[in-house]
Amino acid sequence: MTSQAVCPDVPSFETPPSVLDFLDEGIMFLSDGKTILGVNDALCSMVGHSKTELVGKNACMLAADSVSFPALASGQSAMWNDDLWSGELELRRRDDSLFPARISVRRIGEEGVSSPRFIGIIRDISLERKRDALVGEYLSRDALTHLPNRLAFFKALDDATEGKRRRPDERLAVLLVDFERFREINKTFGYHFGDSVLKLTARRFSEILPEGCMIARVEGSLFGILVPDLDTIDLVRRIASDLHQTLEEPFSVGVRTFRVSASIGVSLYPGDGECADDLFWAADLALRKAKEGNEAFFAFFDKGMKRREATRNLLIRGMERALQRNLFRVFYQPQVRSDARKTIIGVEALIRWPVGRDDFIPPNRFIPLAEETGMIHPVGEWVLSRACEDAASWNGKGIEIPVSVNVSAFQIRNQRFGEVVRQTLRKTGLSPDMLILELTENALISAGPDATPLLSGLKELGIRLYIDDFGTGYSSLSYLQELPLDGIKVDRSFIGQMKRGSRSFSLVRAVCSLARELDLDLIAEGVETEDQEFLLENAGCPCYQGFLFSRPLPFQSLYPQLVNGTLNAGGDTSGG
């Protein structure tokens, strides 16, 4: 006795039912491309029919559409090849509901018989489809804001531009929106607060965007917006204005209230690009322009940005070559005491990038780019190494004059920086007390509390720490109290505006008094005239640095002056 039903009009398969009925896959035997010879229990469960209801019937009864098992099995389908076909089809249950199935059909028995037989193996893939849909949804959604993510944004942009290529008369817009100084929000208030701001922003943006627009969180605080079927540029301007206006409303998280600002970059299809990558790149360039400008919070892409980007890329590649070929140079600007001889008490190391016999690319052109691209780390390490090597050279000959090296905020945030400094000192043999690291107030603000352990560790080595550009930051006095500092350098902007009785003069005099009270070294930088020197002397400033005494000099020109203790004008004219 068997549990496999067989049509009485066709030969039976002598397959042990215990094998077939214990399989998870549905099994179906076919004859002459249309008649069901036998099935197992799993198939019956899938389709909701009994074996008796299936055996002897046309297999088309299970097909959801015109595609049928007989057509596939009999070789009438173009997909039939080498006695095997596999694919995915929708099947119909007894209650007329449909489900997806993965099916393999194979010819069995001898070739050339008038009535070939086939076996079909059928798997219900409904759960797989649901799982794939859930995984796809998960992979395309931002976990924090539940907006579409970068992957979904680019797919939507790809789909939109492909459709536009079929309808070239239609346009679309891409907007990239990014917060200003969002890193500082996380540093100051914590990442939980920053996450709450992002979620609230996502909600606000979603509520004000016109129907049909797509918004995604691309990364960090960067949001992408796709505006399809763009009728007029005025719509883009209105959307940008609405986005900006909604950010004017303060964010309240717990007991804290905070205001944010954002910049917006815009690109348009097809003028600014015909594919997703080009449009995103163009919008990103426009966003960068918007961040640089002071007059507007958003910018449209223009061809000039492309030229500027080309120049930017040339500078990046040039920096890479300069590092590889050791083309950078270090010049040194002496710092002098306010005595009659103008005794040299230190030198500041300044990077120079020569591009000709007497020409240099100004540091203010390539240093910000180095910070943006991450090249500031190898560039900064190169300057530190060369400066320490030169200082070790003149210190080894009995000239005990320290060298100052500028440190970027990006270097401070690098966990390796402390070890880089230690290794450089060991390699060059420079005594730690002959190295001064200069950090701007803004760099310290950007680094946040994370800088304190690093600076304390450097201080324990014997390295001295100065605040550069003192007076241009936001929290000067607090940093003087909290950080292990040895000295301050008064910013050149105060020196340039200094006149007797002026506010700048009063501020400089107050800083000089503060430095004495706190036992801090003090250097006024950017001293260019004798009048400025006179006023600084009256304010009680002990040390100076500037073109009045010496321009930055290459090592070969500096060394004789260190030996002789005299200062002769010379060096480059590219500034500090």
C-alpha cells in the first residue's frame, strides 16, 4: 500500500513513497508534457490540493498565467535546453491565491520515446522573497532617521536619470544639504544630542518637501534631496528657502535648545550631468561653494566650479608628488628678545612649496586642502621630522635654540600623533625641551576635551606648548586655565591695528600683563614696523617675531645668523 496517488490510465512510477513524502520540496511527475502522473505530500501542502485532485489532471491548473509545466517539459518553450529547465514562476493554490516558486524540470527515462516523462522539483520561496524584501529595506534605510540611505538615493537617482534619457525634455534637481560645524555639536553636547537633532531634521524636511520629492540621509549630517519632473528653477529656490527656514527654528532636546545652520548645493539634469555620479559630484561642488560664501546659504553648480575642481585636483596630485620626491622645504623665522641686540630666542618652522627658482605656492592655498584630504598627517609629519633634524644639528654644535612647529587640529585628533612625536625625537636625537608645538585656539576648540590627555602626555615628555594666534578664538582664558601651556603668541591682526590709545593696544598690554601673572612665555607675531616695536616695548612685550627682524629663511641662510647672533633681512616673501 502506498500513499502516492497515481492516475489509473497511466503507468505508475515505482518510487518508494517514504522517500518522496519526507522531502520538503514538492515533487511532480509529468507525462507527454501536460499530464500529472504523481505528486508527493509536500506539493499537496503547497497548493492545497489532494493527490487525487491532482493526478491525471493537466499541470496548467497550477500555473498562474499562460506559462505552464507542459510547455516547459515538452520542449515547446524556448527556455528548454539540454533536457533541463529551471526558473521562478508564480503558482496558483486551490483558493486562487498565488505564491512564488522555484522550479526545476528534468527529462527522465530513455530518449526518443513517443511519450517522454519528466520530474519537476518545486520549492515555495514566499519566505525567501519576504526575507529578501526585508533585507533590501534594511540595507536601503538609514537606521537613525529611517530615511532612505546613500545606496537608495543613488538607485533612485539612477532610475530617474535613466527615465529622463528616454524623455530628454524633462529635468530634475539634486540638492545636498549639510549642517555647519556639526562635529562641534557632537563634541559639545554629546552624540545623543546630535542624533536627536538629525532625527528632528529628517522629520522637518520630510514634512515640507513637495509631493514626489525624495529625501535621504547620505552620510553624517549630509542629506540628499531628489526633485523629479522639475518644471522651473524657481521651485528649487523655493525648496532651498523652505529648508533653510525650517532650520531657523531652534531644536529642543531635553532641557537644551540649539540653533543650526546649513549650506545647500544644487545640480540640475541634464545640464550639470546625465548620470547619478556626475549630478552628485556637481551638487557636492556647489555645496562646497555655498560653504565658502558669506552672502548666500545655497549655490547652483556652474562650469567655473569644474575648473576650480580641476585646479584643486592638480594641487592634490602636486602635493602627493612633492611628498614622494621630497620637494617641500622648511624655512625658519627667528624670534627675538626685546633687547638691544635682538637676541634670537627661538625659530618657527614654516613649510614652503617651491615651484620655480624664486617662486612658492602660498601655504594658505595648500594647507587647507591638505587638511581636507587627510594629507595634513604625512605633510605635518614631514615638517616635524625635518625641523627636529635641523634643530638637532644646530643644538649639537652648541646653539641651544628651540624650534617651534605648527600643529593642525586634524593632527591633534589623530590618536597616533603622540607616538609620532616621540618617534621623531628618538630618531633625530633632539632634546624634548628644544621642541615647541604651536596650536591655534580654533584647533583646540575643534579637538575638544580629547586633546587634554594628548597634550598632557607631550608636556610630560618635556615638550613646550604654545597657543598660536592668541585672541582669535572663543575661549582664550578657559584654555589658559585648563591646558598645560607654556606660552602664547599674540595674533598679528592685533599688532597690525595697534596704535597708542587704541583698543588693540589696550588688549595687547592686557595680554602682556596676563602672561606675566601666569608665568607664560609671550611672543608678538607679525611685527613689521618700528612703530609697532615701540608700542610693544611700551606694552611690556618681551619677544617679537616678524618681517622687521627677519623673513623666513632656509636652513643654509639661518645657520650663520644663529652662530653670529645677528639678523640680516632676507629669505622668501611668501609670509608665514
